Amino acid sequence: MARSTEKTTTARAPRKPRPKLQTADIEQELGEEATTEEIEVPKQPKHREVGPATQKVIDRILELRRGGMGYPTICKTLNDEKVPTFKGGETWYPPVVRGICMRNGVERGAKAEAE
């Protein structure tokens, strides 16, 4: 059976553009300039609750970073020590370690804060 070389297309309804909520729209609704209190923005939690095993790994990462190690070296150390990732994986990656250090305000060689 030979196929037809003609292309068939189905008609689609044109997409309607989604309305975007702009500051100007909010100001128009309020009749004045909008302030940040009036524009509801979801806030991220400042601190995450972690279990003792997770905290132990975080403390180890921060300790290595304070000791002057770079992110790839910290990953290699954790991988060599067979430390599982927070999601149960086997491999640590520099961006993950960097994120942990950044969230905890630790720069390379930074002195540990007195507790």
C-alpha cells in the first residue's frame, strides 16, 4: 500500500496568552503605589530541620572546607569514605557541596566560630 506524500495537519485552536501580573496592575487595583507588604511573595524557610546523621555529614563537609579543601577534593574524600548522599546516592558532586557551604556561610579557610 503506497503512502500519500501529502502532509495532513490538524487544526489547533490558537493559544490564549496568559495574563501576567505586573506591579502596574496591582497599583491600578489598589489605586496607589504597591508596597512589598501588599505583594504576596512566598518566603523560603531560613533553617531546615535535619536529622543527626545528616548534621554529622554537614559538619564534616564544613570542617573540610574550613581546613582549606576545595569542593572537588571534598567530594573525592566523601566518595572515598563511602559517605552516602542525602538522597541515598553514592556520588557527591561539587555543586552540592558548594551549596551546603554557601547555606552555612563557610568560605575556604574561614575560622570556626566559637560556640
